[in-house]
Amino acid sequence: MTYTYRITGMTSDDCEAEVKSALLRLFKVTKAEISVDNQSAVISMDKHIPVATLQNALEKKYTITAIDQAEMFMPAKNRYPAHRSLLLLLVSVIIITIIAAIIFSGDNS
């Protein structure tokens, strides 16, 4: 996935390098093209990273905002929403089975 962002606060090539270095340290970022002239960043990532996470990676003097409207409203994704319910159901069945086995094994003695 590749997204384009506006980054304000950059004034030199050193700022550009600093921003690029900070973004590339993020786990899911695979590539970052930063332009001090355009005040922009094109960031490639394995999985979506919320803008807030990108902002936290940068120094306070820089501000990053999404240019793409879809990016602005994209929520952080829950990795396993359906699996969580199934796991809870499975654990419940196992616990009930164990309790039933304990209760009924006590009747046989």
C-alpha cells in the first residue's frame, strides 16, 4: 500500500533526511520518499498505519496529514474480529465440557 501525505515544518535537506529516517524506523514502512520542496511524503507500507502513529514517529516541529480522502477516514483495523468470537465460543465450550466431566465423574465413585 502506498499513501501520499503532506508534511509541514521541513525547511532543509536535513529536515527531509530526518523525516525519512524517522518514518523508515516504523515497523510496517517499507519505503518513504520525502520532498522538502513539495512538503510531501509518499510512504509505502505492508499494512495501513494510522496518521497518528506516523505523527508520533516525527519530531513535534513536523506535522503530517493525509492528502488522500480515503486515508483520512480509514479506521485502524482490528486484525481478527470474527476469530475473537469463535475463540470465545470455543473456550466456553471447553470450560463447560471440563466442568461437566468433573461433575459426572464424581457421581461414578
